[in-house]
Amino acid sequence: MNSENIASIVVEYIETQNTQYALLLNGGWGTGKTFFWKDTLLPLIQKKNLNTIYISLNGIKTIDALQKQLFFKLIPYFDKAQNKTLKALATISGNLIKSASKAFIKVDPSDLFQGIGVDNFDFSKKFICFDDLERCRIPMKELLGFINGFVEHKNLKCLILADEDKIFETDENQKTNYYSIKEKVIGRVLNYKPELKSVIPQLFNKYENDKAFLSFLKKNENYIFRIFDEQKEDNIRIISFFLDSLKNVFKHTSEIEDELKKELLFLTAILSIEFKRGFLKSNESQNYKALGNTTYFWYQEVQSDRLRGNILGKKEEPEKEKTYAEIFYLKYVSNRLEEYHFYESVYTYVLSGYLNTEKLSEELEKRKPEQPTKEQDAFSNLMSYNFRKFTDDEFATYTTDVLKYLEEGAYSMYSYEQLSGFYHFFAEKGLIHYTNDEIEEKLFTGIQIASKKNEIDRRFYDNMIHFEVSNPIVQPIRDKIIELHTALDKELVKEESNQLIEVLAKEEYEKLNELFKDKKFNKDFIAYLDGQVLFQALNKNTNQFLTLFRNEIKERYKHTNVKMFYPNDYGCLYQLHLAIQKHLNENEIPTLRKFLWEELETLLDNTCEALKKDDAELGT
């Protein structure tokens, strides 16, 4: 039932004379029933000139305790029409309480009102809201009987807030008592489900004294609604927690761009949902769970690895469970890739309550876009496919400048295929006065210079070679890019591979695992290593480290048809295998050490055999 319908029913209830029943507002925990009472229903009731009283039943154990709460809630409404004795006794009790507290004497104020109970009051102009029915510890039959005494015999207007599904969680036996008396006490059950579209702007009102933050919230109202609506999250406590958290983060973002503010908003929202749902814990505030790696390319690599393990792996191996980062990516990031960026400071703040403002500032500084150089600016303008909008003078300037910059090697070598396509097109259409040969000469001069920067982009390269060239005229420059990339990649991989030798030399246990994990999808990580050099490094290691190395090798090559994934690793591994064999045959080796070498040698022998298998076996 929507909030407008509920409000109209409550108004009708108020206006009905001599009612003998209460209303029950039913809704799940955190859905904002109390907020709805205070923000919407309370003003309506007060406009009808009724005195309102709010009592939480949470933790109340006896009817006597409830009577005392109700009695003292009524004191502010004493007036001349009621018993003057109550006012006098209230004054006396206040003085006695003060005196008693000074003397450390226990005095129960209600004892001063012997003979005067809540029955003495006129409830015809009162409206009482009893909240947290499901958290009350009074037996349901007693509690509802107590409330019924007022609504039936004194025409009290009463609203009870409850989550009916939770009433019987602690005591299933209460169900019979509850339903047997509910029909007598409760005239109508109003099932409340918050409408985020209307609730969210109401929650914003809390920040009316912070004009800048309130303006930001209103500007992004629809965006905030979509985030929580997509996650089917209507828990008002979670949304309120998010808004309070965002307010504190927002204080430190006055000078950043709106796009970055939106990133912070999105991250704070989804982390708030995860934290309040219990999927993230306070004691994990420094454990980032690899959430900073959750990118499209990361997920594709993870899926590729899973495919290897589950399809090419042994059939008896159970399917790997998804990691928290994978679940998080699919739940929140996959459809909002451009809006997601992980800020460690915000993660720690949402989970712990501590915001490291210095770290947040550093993270935001890194996110600020670099100012484009004149070369980049000219390139982006000319390559934007909007050149037809230029004036003739602008077009002449851009084509001249970019051609000069490309010949000087100012651009990434991977950009030269696009540059080739554009300039050959311009020449073909007579837009520039250069022949194709002259353009080609400038392109090849520039790309050779650009390659000297040793800047390599494997992802761009992998995407590029998956597609054929759109125009045969750019094929020569595509071939040159492939040639230069291959040479640079080979040198870079050699450097990366040497990291393994360095780690073995220092026996850095954690770095060994990190290195193999990081290079899991690198086909040539092992390929360019010298097997003899690798053996010499291993021969200096302890038994423990030799075992760790064997485990990493086993993990890397554990799948069938590894030749498809690591086609170039055979040479290094076979060299290492021969070196170990020679070492075992020619030297006296302690028993355990010999056993460890033999284990590794057997593993390498099997791996080398697998790497020699024909690729056709992949289909078997």
C-alpha cells in the first residue's frame, strides 16, 4: 500500500467518532515505519488537534513498566480540566527525586502516585503510537489486552508499528495468542512498503542547513534512486547511513569535478549496502578484497582462467567458487563500469567510521585528468571524425600540425594505424597536398621514433590484432606496429622473467606467489628464461623454498593442453629438467633434498610432455 493511501486511512480513522480499535502499520525492519510516522503521519494528526504520544515497546518486560512509561508521557498534557492533584504530585515527585539522587536513595517516582493510574485520564484527545511491537517482551495476550482497554473503552486513537513476520521468531507459541486477540484490537492492518521515489527526497531534508550538500543531493536525486532501486534496497536505515557517510566525504570534495563526486557517491552507496547487509565487516576495513582490480579486463581474465580450470581441467575437480570481488563486480560494477573507481580511503571509512582525509586527497589528486598537450589536443580534434565541422583554415592548421607531430614521434606507436587511415583518406579526397608515398614515409619515420619510448600496451595490441584492417592501404603500418610491439614485448618479458631469478635469490616467499599469480596470463613469462640459470638459482634455495617453487609450477601447468596457453615455455622447462637430472646423477645429495629434486624433476617431465602434445588434442 502506498504512503498516500495509508495517510488517507489514518485521517479517516482520526475523523471517525468513538472508534474502538487500533490501526497496525506493518512493514519490515529498516523500511522506515518510524520515519513515516514522524515525517508524514505525525503532522497530519497534530493538524487535527490531537495530543500525540510515542512509546517504543522495545525491551519492555511487564505491563507495570509499560504503565509507568505511559504515565510519564502523559504528564506534559496535565491541564486544569484534569486532576490538579496530579500536577502537585508531579512537582513534589520532581523535588523528591532531586533530593533522593543527592542522598543516593532509590525512589520510584510512580510510588508517589499511589491510587492514581492512567485510567484517570481522558484519552479522547490523545493519539498514541506504540512502536516496535515485535521487540516487546510482554506476552502478546497481555500486551494487546492492555492496549484494548484504552481503544475499546476510552476511544483512544492508537497506531501500532510492527514487523509481523518477526513477532514469532523468539516464541512460536505466541502466534495463537496474537491472532486470537488481534482481530478484537486491530481494526485494520496497513502494509507499508516505502516508495523510494518519494522517501529519498524526504531524507534529504535532514541536510537543509548544508546548502552545498543538499544541492548536490537534489542534482543527483534520480541517480541515487536508480542505484538503490537496481539493488532492490528499500531499507531506510541503509539509505540514511549512506547519506550521512556521503556528507562527511563530500566535505572534502569542494574543488573536484562533478564526475569524481559522482564516483564517490556511487562507491559510498554500494559499500554502504554491502556493509549494512553484512557482506563486509568492520574488522575488514584494511582488507580491500581486490575490489580495486574489478575492471572489465580483469573479469575477462578471471573468466578465462575459470574456463581453463573447469573445461580443460580434470573432470573430478569441483568448480571453483566465485571470489567476493567477482560477486561484487557482477552485482554492482559490470553495468556501471565508467562510474566505478575504488577509493581505499572511502572503503575504510564506510567500514570503520574513520576517514583518512589526507589519503582521500591523494587519491582524488591522482584521478584528476592530465591537461592535454598541444600535440594531444591537435590529435583528438582531428581524429574525432568531426573534421567536416572545421573551417578551411582550422582544417589546414590541424592537418599540418598533426602531420608534423606524428613525424616527430609525438604519439603512441599504436596510434599510427589510425593516423595512417585518416591521412591516406585525406590524400585520396584531395584534402591535403601529399602523395600516399610521402605520407607513408612520414608515418614510418615517426613510428620508429615513437617506439624508442618503450611504451607498451598489451591490451590495445590484443584488441587490434583481433580485427582485420579496414583498408588495405594501412596494412604496412599495422605490420610495423606488430613488429615493433613484438620486439618491445620480448625485451620487457625478459626483464619481467628476470624478476623470478631475483626472487629466488632473495627467497622472498610472498613475492614468489605474487609473481606467479600476476603472470598467470602471460604466455612468455617462463619462455625467455635460461633453464640452466634457473637451476643454479634453485640449487641455492632451502628445501622449503624449493617446495614452494614446485607448487607454483604445478599450479601454472595443471590444466590439460597447456601448449595452447604456454606454447613457448617448453625450452626453458626442458633445460631445467635436464639440469636437475644431471645434478641427481652426478652428486651425493641428502635424502630429503634428493626427494624434493626428484619430485620437481617428475613434474617437469610430465609438463614437458604436455607441452609437446599436438594442439588437435584440445578437441578430445
